[in-house]
Amino acid sequence: MNSLELRASKAQTDARGASARVVERLGVHNISLLVALAILIIIFGSLRGDVFFSSRNLLNIGLGVTILGVLAMSQTVVIVAGGLDIAVGATVGLTTVSTAMAIQATGSPAAGIVAGLVLGGLAGLVNGIIITYGRVNAVIATLGTMAIFRGIAFIMSDGQSIAIFSDTFRFIGIGRILGLPLLVWILVLTAIAFHLFLARSIVGRNIYALGGNPVVARFSGININRYRVGIYIMSGVAAGLAGILLAARTGSGQPVSGSQGLELEAITAAVLGGCALQGGKGTIVGALLGVAIIGVLNNGMILTSVPTFYQLLAKGSLLILAVVIAEYHLNRT
Amino acid sequence: MTQSDFFSLDGISKRFGIVQALDNVSIAFRPGEVLALVGENGAGKSTMMRILEGVFGPDSGTVRHGATPIVFGEPRDSHRAGIRVIHQEPEIVPNLTVAENIFVGELPRLAGVLLDWRKLEEQTDRVLATFGMQQDMRPRQLCGTLGPAQRQMIEIMRAIRAGGRLIAFDEPTSSLTDDEARRLFSVIRRLREEGTSIIYISHRLNEIIDLADRIVVLRDGRLVDDSPAAGASEQTIAKLMVGRNIDDLFTRETWRSGEQLLDVAGLTTDRVSDVSLRVRRGEVLGIAGLMGAGRSELAKAIVGYDRRIAGTIAMNGVPVLPNSPHAAIVAGIGFAPEDRKHEALLLFRSILDNAALCVPDKTSSFGFFNRRKALEIVSPLAAKMSIKAPNLDEQVSKLSGGNQQKVVLARWLARQPMLLILDEPTRGIDIGAKAEIYRLIDELAASGIGIILISSEMPELIGLADRVLVMAGGRITAELARPDVDEATILKHAMPQSAPAPGDHIQ
């Protein structure tokens, strides 16, 4: 190889077979996720095939993973940037409460949506400032704000569930368009937006640079402080969106119920999807496959009557297993 | 002890990836001889030291003691055989005393468990006396309180005390003052008289001529000369090191420079004090200094990476905002840092991604990355610099040092900067790529770009720079203009002690 051949690798792949192209396009990691997903489906399908494969149950899985899907994608962006946001579950709880209260006070679904998104964004801004300018480790910072946000949600709601009586707002959670639940459409649209943003936009590419090597990013003129704060705001807004969806689905705002443990599942999905906790690595497609695995696992465990307590064991083990596998791959390459 | 009884290297080869670090090198060491090992960075000196020390083994060839081949599994084996390497950064434990550091591993014991302090102190006093170091340190002194020269002496005493018969010094004088260096030389001469075999590695050719009995020259991993030091001159050694006349390696087509480009006045950060300098269009400004003189820190101050405490920076008369690398880039300043792997490259991303990093506006449409546009910009640059890779999607971590550096340069050329700061641009790069980078520097300067060249390689500075600023202790200690730039003058001003008061510039 004496001179550089200026063609792109596309030309090379064309020469190979179609299957090789599929592998290249999806990536080895995503293919192993698909295999894992298939194995889970085969296990639960063989145990409770009658219920598992019913269209009703498949829709249930889809509905169940919508909120997690949004959070897993925003968590992926945060992790790719070299951060972590374990306050997302608490932020979701906080925003369901604020959305419900805003609708109760004004009767306007729009006000509820704005309240949820703005409060989520504010929560993210607080995280971003503490981490970026307070120079606090992201895990510790969001561990602290997790408690703070839960506390605020309790104070605002006085620990009560706040009912939402707006049918327009409830439509977001239970309505259907073209035969599919609106929630699933929202997941599809946010997924496309997140994917284009992270994989294709200049800002997204800079986020990979920031997470891959912040020193290089800074020398290259990327304002890393502004990026970091912006990423946590994004994570907060995404949590706000998730909170709105949760409130619309349950018809209430609740400080804890429904949002507890979402951070665990979101981080698990992101890491399963190929995020390196050191930053710089991870994809939206991978995160969605991780979400699908968690969704099928959750659903299958309910169908096969695994007690709730044991479900927690499975979820925690899955996160640790995912990280162990990720580290193993990282050290091999 | 006859010659054949001693250590020798026999046909040693070692390869790292695509770099042949050592290629069939044979050297016989002799007791009571100072053997100087010279060569450019990347010539294979450090690799040879690591093989001698047992850090790793050779791919082929053997280390022998007399006729017996010896295999070192780890450094401890080579220490036991009597081989010691004194590194630039002495490996001492700062929280232990002088005595403990010298006798580490062989501390005298009381009843098998307790440290026999009295005996240790006696032994240490004796060693210190042998080396004439009683005035410099006490046995019970903590090593953290010692200066670099004293730390180095401790490492030497430890090596001798442990029965070292072949002692290698890896650039020992780079952090020493003239006086400390002279004392080190007298110690080395004494060791020679006592029959120790010395390997002495240094870039300072005058030292070598002064001290060595024999000079071995390595170039690109090959032994190119092994001859007595008597009769050698700096010129002949330098020529052997680079393999051609130094003048041929450095081409500067033009020596004209245009109007004022960069104006730095009173720049101060935590690690740089009151630096003022100017660069004209088409000018190559060299910056010389020893390790830790603050040269890289000056670059980081100019590009806004380190926090500016005082001073102003202007490009074409327009002030550059402080503490913002982005502002520096917008002002037309490009910076290729010394530590390519950690400060310049996204190692696990492609050549294309790395080269396009600083030109987002030119490689995107509506905020989204546009691969076709990026290829249009990067391909011609990659071809111009003959980056050797299968294609532009190759991961940067898989490239050789020289090609990695070219990717960094391509990134900045894509931005068409007015000023380019190059920090050790040829470190760890083979001679061919070096020559290409020298040519590029000349081309860029000829096209009107101002260049700040930070380098530890004297020939580079002397061959390429119009002017050279010498730094020591975070300050500029001298400004030398062509043709007054020579190694001795630069070194004189680079020594920390000789630093004059700030503002006292030598024109």
C-alpha cells in the first residue's frame, strides 16, 4: 500500500456478499443482541406461547417499553458524552406530578405538557451545572439530585396521587392512530429523531468526540462545558417527555409509582446496546434493541409468574452482566 | 576479566507492529569502558535498554554473558545478573528515607523481622562517603525532599550497591544543571576506573565526545557505526545519526517573512510566566528548552486551553478571547499537541472523522454530517501528505506514528489556519516521515503561514527556524536569530540556573 486509495470502504463491501453487508451495517454487537432477543422469545414462547404471541400481548410489550425507550435513548446520549444520569427515574416522577398539577389547575393539556417539559429541562439544567461547574462526579451528583427530585415531588403532591381528568390529555396515553397506540408512534418518531441527531448531526458527532476524549474535543474547539450542560438538559427534557407519557397512560401524577427503577432499566438498556461507560461509544439502534430485550424479559417474567421480588434480581443481574460483557469487549479490542 | 567474559548483544531484532525497532544489532560491552549510545528519537535506544533490562525479550538474537545466552523473564533477573538502567525519572520512593531507598530489598534486619536502623545507617554512611555525597544528603532524610540530581545519585548508588556491573544511563543530564552534570561525569569516570561498564545515552553530543570511549550509532533500528570516540566530532556523529548531511534533511526554500501575525504580550498562566513573543507570516519560530521548561504549556496558553491569568494575545492585531480554544481556532490558530494519542486524536475513529473534526461547517449540510463534502476536503489533503492507509475509513489507532501525525496536520490544514503551532511534531516518527513533515513545514511557511515549532531536537530547530526562543522555568530566557542559533548557545540558556530576570531578553 504505497499510495492512499481514496475510495471509501463502501466499494470494498460491495464486492462481498449481501450477508456480509448486513453484518457490516448492523454491527456484530447488534446482531448478538438480536440473537439474545430471539433466545428470550423462544424461551417465553415455548413456556407460554398461547399468550405470549397474542397481538394483545405484543402490543402490551410495545406499550410497556415506550417510556423506557425514550429514557434509554437519552441515557445513551448522556453515556456517549461520558456522563451518566441516574436521576432520570426521579425526574420522571417529578414531571408526572407537575404535569398533573398544571392540568388540574388550568384544565389545559398544553399547560401540562409545557409544565412537564420545562420542569424536566430545569432538573437537567441543575444536574448539568452541578456536574460541569461544580465538578462533581456524575454518579454522585445525580444520586443526590435523585433524592432531591423525589423529595420535591413528594412536597408538591403531598405524597398523594393527583388525578388527571382531561380526555384530550389521556388520548396521548391510550389513543390509537392507524391501529397502533399513539405511544408507539411517539416512540418511533423520537427514535428516528434521536438516531439522526446522534449518528448524523455535527452536534452528535461532537458528542462522540467529547465522550471519546474530552481533551481532544476541547483542543478542537468544542465548548465542552456547554455541551455537557446541554446534554443533561436534553436528558431532563426527555425525562419530562417520559413523565408526560406516563401521566397520560396512568391518568395521574405520582411521585414514585411507575417511575421507580426506570434509571436502572434505562442504563441497562443503553449498556446492553453497546454503550461504553467510559464514553465515546454507543448507538440508538443498540439501545432500542436493549429496550426490546428488557421489555420481553419483563413481560415474559410476568407471564411465567416469576414473583416481583425475583424480577428485581433478574434486572440487576442483567445490568451487571451487560457491563461485564462490555468491559470484556473493550479490553479485547 | 577478559572481554569475552562480559555482556554482549548478538543479532538482536525487535518489531512493534509495522515498526522495526531493532534490526540485527550486535554490541559487545567491555568492563571499564564508557560506551555512548546515540541516535535520533525512535532509533531504537530505548528498545535496546528495555531488552537489556528484561522488560521484554527480543524477537530474535540473544543477550549473552560470555558465551552463555541469558534470558531475562523480568527486570529482577537482569538486576541479578548485574545490569542496571538508570532512567530519566529516577524510580525512588519519596516517602522512604535515603538509606531505605539505597538498600531497598536488602535491608539489614534485627531478629529477622525488625529493621536494624543502626546498621543501615552505618552502611549508608559508607556508601555516601564512597560517592562523596555526605554533604548532599543524610541517611535518614526523606527522598521526597531531594532534587532530581540527588534522586539520580540515589539510583546510581543503589545500582552499584546491588552489584551492578553494566550500568546504563538514559539521558541522565536532561534535568540536571551544569554543575550537577559535572559531578555526575566524575562519578561515571570513577565507576569506569573501578571496572564498571557504562552505557551512556544522550542527545548532547559534546558531552558524549567528552566522556565516551566508544560511540555506537543507531539509526532506524540498525547499528550504523561502532567506533572509538577519539577523533569523533559533533558533525560526524550527527551525520551518522540522520544518515545524510543534516543540511539536506532540512529544506527551507525561503527565509522571507511577511507582516506581523501573532502578538503575545505578558502571557501568564499557572505554568508560564510573562511570555511575550511575535510571529510574522511565513516565519518559523522555534521554541527550545529542556523537559519541563514550559514549552508545551506555552502552546496550551496561546490556544486558550490553559487558563490565562494575565497578558494579551492578538492575531492580525485583533485580540483573541482568553480560555477558549474555539476562539483561538476561529482566529486562525491551529495546534498539533505533543501527545498525539491523548491530546490530538480520537484513536478509535476513522481518518476521515479525525481530519474533519475542526471543519464542521465545511463538512455538513443543515447541521448534518455530509460524507461527500468531507471526502472532498480530506482526500486531497491525505493524498498530498501521502498518508499510508487502505482507505480514509481506517481507524487511526491502526496507523503508524508518522501517519497519525499527518492526520493531525490534515485536520488543521483543512481549516486553512494562519498560524500553526507544532509541539514535537516528529517525536516517535521514522526518518522518512520526518523528512516529509520538514518539507511540509517549509511549504506552509512559504505559503505565508506562521509556524511555531516546539522541539527537543536541536538539528530540527537549527535547520528550520528563523528565530529560536529558549525557555526555562516557564519563562523565555533568550531569543536567538539565525545564524546565531547553535546547540551550545541554546543549551546555555535552557539550563534552569542560567535563567536571567524576566524582561532581560538577549537579542
